[in-house]
Amino acid sequence: MTDLHPTIAAVTDRITRRSAPRRAAYLDLMDRQRDAGTNRGNLSCGNLAHGFAASGEDKPAIRTGAAMNIGIVTSYNDMLSAHQPYGRYPEQIKLFAREVGVTAQVAGGVPAMCDGVTQGQAGMDLSLFSRDNIAQGTVIALSHAMFEGALLLGICDKIVPGLLIGALRFGHLPQILVPAGPMPSGLANKEKQRVRQLYAEGKASRDELLEAEAASYHGAGTCTFYGTANSNQMMMELMGLHIPGSAFTNPGTKLRQELTRAATHRIAEIGWDGDDYRPLGRCIDEKAIVNAAIGLLATGGSTNHAIHLPAIARAAGIVIDWQDFDELSHAVPLLARVYPNGAGDVNNFHAAGGIGYVVRELLGAGLLHGDVLTVGGTMADYAAEPVLVDDELNWQAAPETSRDDTMLRPVAAPFSADGGMRLLAGNLGRAIIKTSAVAEDRWTIEAPCRIFDDQNQVLTAFKAGELERDVVVVVRFQGPRANGMPELHKLTPALGVLQDKGFRVALLTDGRMSGASGKVPAVIHLSPEALPGPDGVSGPLAYLQDGDIVRVCAVKGEVVALVDAAEWVARQPAAAPPPAVGVGRELFALFRHHADEAEKGGSAVLAAMETVT
């Protein structure tokens, strides 16, 4: 057996020591939830009767409590392509459950918000906080105490983290994430990007742009680029929370159906009344969290998980920070190039060997914890591909060699020696930059800054030709407490145009950037955010002024304003714009007021929870 890489061992050990008090308190709570908490066996007759009243042919089994009852928490809606396939899943799962003598009920639904639909729109201000809302919805669904296990149906950006944060409050239950898969490939992503950039330059019409977008996003399933949604699915595999190999099988196929059947059968096998008990709170431990970070780095996944993974970890009593990401990134090689880091999409990645290949390579090189408690066996079982043999689900070993070395490479010959996610720190705070899609000669940008308080102001200045120079575009008052930390992906085409003209350009923001951020260096999640915190102190970004020289450097790990110290101290912070209203944003004021910094996950519910647990 290959020894674990010393950096991975050291980072894991540091996380374990740092987390020890909170983790112990969490596990103690979960033990008490199992042994003394509310469960179906001690519900009153009135409680129980309400719970099985509409359960049809499953009523006798649920009434007697003789077999597991599986709670289904679903993010189904038929407006969003990724979640539309879930419409028939509850019906299927109930049939699959009966095959092994157990029952299933839909415990509840959670919202599924699409950043693709709200990108650049007012609704995007609700996006990050939808994760807290989903966590609360999951808790409400499972709070009825009718269930001995759960299947979590969710796939996209905030949905999977939200489901896990909520489900971890019921960490004594076995739980499995059930994906629905990516849509088949449509218009090539590079062609879509080309049309977007032409539109930004005024060289393509709205009709041409809409035609390109519709040809790219054309059917049921997740978007095929390697953004936050598909990074979610990868992380669930690397944490061992999926049935092995189920992330990237397309919807509507026999194989996809059999993977859902396997998840249903498996949850029945790992309950607390058997000899293979695998509760969620024990599956998600320090090693599983590190595995998720390693998978993210090895595949060039979304920077949004620099916020989501700390939040998931926190819900399990584990503390991970950006220094941990940075050190892991220096140890973990980049094995995959999936759009926007490469030409092919997740379907091409899957065909090349996909997650099974990545897991086998990482395990073989001592770059992954193999001794984690997974829902599907051992971590080695995830180094495989699901296949149908005579219509029966089987697994075969992942390919020994990549089927496409432009997409996927071995540890011995990676695309780069590190994972391409860096911590930047300096007098402006702490931030993240993703370098895996950025040319190395753009890793350091030093230029005068131009400051904006809104992304639409950036686009207005771009169209007016005001940014035709070397520039660090600063968009501030975009943090969790200011406006819910919307993504600024809308800026990517315009900044790409400036970079293609030869200008040295970077984005610096206390907001988020999409998992599809692309080729322009983007220094994101800057903390502390510009808006004053509970102590009334503004973040350093509020003190920047137009024309200040700013240096961002992924080589040295710097984000600094090159301003005389005496002058800096004498400045007054910029006034924050008033909170936006409309599209229901005012109902989320509570979340904004109580959210903490991005490095902790930007969560109001977790920040408040920690004051009482």
C-alpha cells in the first residue's frame, strides 16, 4: 500500500487537531440523537397515524415499524434542466424499496435555484443564501422522525451543500446522495464562449447569442461544463457519498435507473439495525473533507467550493480554511482539463475515464485517503465504472490509461504539478484565485485599479471604452453581508475581450465568480468584505481609490494595494450603497445581517448555530 503524501497527512492532522472540540461535540450529539432522540419507534399513536395516513400499500409496513422507512428529500422542479429528471424518482424509489422489503416516502422538497438563470440578474442576490434555506428545508423534512435513512435528490450549485448541511443534523441516519447526471453534449463550449465574446464586442446579435446558448443548454440534465454543479458530483464521489461511478451517467438511460435502484437497495443495507451501519455523520469526517478538496484540485473544479466545502465541514464539526486548500494545491497535481479549463465537457471527461480513473491515480500515488467510511464500500470501489451486463448493474475497473490525454492524464504526467487554487493574502485581506485556466504569464498583474460597486457599472464602462488599458477591475460591496455575494460571471466575456486585446487585466472582488470563471485572473471571495462587520469596521477594500496600484500575484500569494501607509491610514472608507430591494431580497435581510465571512462559508445559519451548540 502506497504511503500517504506527507503534505496531505500533515494538513489532515492539522484539521483534525483544530476541529477536535467541535467534532467531539457533534459526534456526541449524533450518538444521543440515535440512542435518545425522537424516532419512529417512540412516536405517539397520533403522531404515527399522521405519518402513514396516505402511504397506500406501504401503510402496514410503516405502521408496524418492522422495516426501514426511507425519507426522500427532493429538489425536483421542471423548470431547471438539472432537476427535471427527479420528477419520477420518488415513484421509482418506492418500487425499488419494496424489492428489498423496505418503504420510502417523500419527506419534503427543497428549492433548487439556478445561477444560470439568475446570472447577472437581481435574483442572483438570493443564490448563496438559498443554501441556508435548503439546509433548513432538509431539517424540516427529516424532523418528522419517520425515517431510518434518507436519499437526498439534488445536484446543482447550492443544492448539494445545502442538503448536506441540513442532513448532517441527522447524521445518525445513513444517507446517500442520488444524482441525475449531465445532459448530453450540445454546442461545443468553446464555440459558445466565442459567440458570447462576439456579443460583448457588439459583433453578434441577441438572436445569434440566444441560438448558441440554446444549442448548448438543450435538454434535461446538468450543464455540461465543469462548474459548481458538476464539481459537486465529483466531490460526492470523492467523499464516498454516491453509489460508485454514478456522477456523470446521463439522465433517462437504463444505467441511470439502475444506479438509482442500487442507491435505494444500499441504503437498506447500511441502517443502524444491521452489521454494516454507515451513518452520514461518521462518513463525513476530516479525511472525507480532505478527499473532497483533493478531488477539486486534481480536476480543476469550481472555486465556489472554497466557500461550500468549509460550510459542509462546519456542519459536521470540522474546521477547514483556505490555507489548507493552498497547501493541498501545492501537493496535488492537475489531472483533468475540462471546460472551461480545456476543450471537452464532462461527458468527454467521463468517456476518457472520468472519476474512476482519477480516484485510482490518486490512491495509487498516496494522494487520497483510502480509509474513509463510504456508503458504497471502500474508497477503492470508486476507482471503477458502472456498466450494464445483460441489463444487470456491474462495475468494471477504471481504464489503466486515459482514453483521451487531452482531457485526463496520470499522476506521472499531469497537466501541471499543482492543483491551481491559491490563497492570496496582503493588506487587502485574504482571497482565492484559480490559476488552472489562466496562462502562467497572467498569474501576476500589477496595474491601476478602477473601482465599481456594481457589475453593471463595469459593463457600462467597458462599452464606453473606459477600460481599454492595463487595469485591475475592483467590484466591491459584493460580500455575503452586503448583497448575498452574487456571482459575477456576467463580467467574464467583457474582461476576456480586454485581455485578448493585449491588456493586462484582473478582477478583484469580495464577491463570487462562477465555477466557469475561465481565462481571466479573478481574485475572489476577498475577506473581510468591504461592508462594515458587526464591529462597525469596514474591510480594506472600502479604502481603495481609483488609480491606486494593486498587485495580485498567484506566484507569491499576494493581494496588496501599493499605497503609502500613512496615506492609507488617513483615508475614510467608501460609503456602501443602500441594500437592494425587489425580487424578495428584503426577506433575506436576516441572512445578510448574520452571515459570516466567505472563508468560513458565508453562512448565517451556521454562524447562529455555533452560538448555541
